[in-house]
Amino acid sequence: MMIKNEKGIIQLIKEDEWMMNILRAVKSLNLPDWWICAGFVRSKIWDTLHGFKERTPIPDIDVIYFDDTNMEELEEKRLEIRLRNILPDIPWSVKNEARMHVVNNIPPYSSSVDAISKFPETATSLGVKLDEKNDIILVAPWGVDDVINLEVKPTPYFQESKERAQIYEERITKKNWQDIWYKVNVFHIEHSY
């Protein structure tokens, strides 16, 4: 199957009952500025572009939200429990992006989308959620061309410093996506800082 644009990605998710159930579960929590991001979206696109009949297992379902009124890590754990009560077989991971700058030792994010734009790879800088009419909204701060073209490239944020470039390089080595998705082309950061 061909995926040409954001509309194609949204259609793909809409036709996937497993993904829709996960989106509905997260929506039911009414979190501020929430998204399901990263591998949840990317893996579906890559599985489809590789013609896989079976879903590639993903280590976790990354749910993010932005709430600077309660930055307790415990709140994230409570939300994971609530989601497990709705869908027990899902490996939930909930993170409040209003807190994550402390963990990542960087300046604060202004929103969940700001955080997504600062993920390591453009192909992973994707998020989806349901609006009030249960239509899918897709956010892709760096566009969808890289993920559709099976290209793993660093986001501009990860090209800004030697430290972040190193994190990107270590991550793509560790993830070894080409082992699963053999058509994927990984780009390295070539900078002389």
C-alpha cells in the first residue's frame, strides 16, 4: 500500500481498530494537550510500507500530555494504572512533557507539540489524538516525508550540539530499526563542532 501524505496516515490509523481503541482510551482521560506519539505512529506506517501482515510489536505506547499545574511523576504512574484498567494488554508509558525538561536537562518545553518537535528523529516526531468529534488529528512538526520515504534523519534540535548528536547516533544504533524494517535508510549527523 502507498501512503502519500498526512491524509493517508490518518486513513491508515482510522482503519486500524486496535489503534482506534487505544486513542479512545487515552481520550477518555481528558488530559490537557495529549498525544500518542513516536513508535505508535511510525511503526504502523513502516509496517504498512513493508507490506507486513502482522503488526511489529512496540515496546510501549507513548502517551504524552502537558500539565504544568501537577508535575509529580506519581501522577504519570496513576494515569498508567487508569489506562491499564481500560486496556490491560497495552504497555502504557505516560509522560507529562511539562516535567520532562528536568529529566532531559534542557530548557522547559512550551507544549506537547514543542516536545515532539524536539524528539531525536524526524520520523519519530509524530503524534496523533482524537478531537471532540473523534476525528484523528496528526501532528508532524517536521512533516511526514521522512517517515513515508523510510528515512531516519535527526531533527534540527538534535543537530544543534555535539551532545545531542551523540544521543541521536547512540539511539539509532541501539534501536537498529533496519533489522525489522529493511527498507529504512538511516542518516548520520556529519558535523565538525
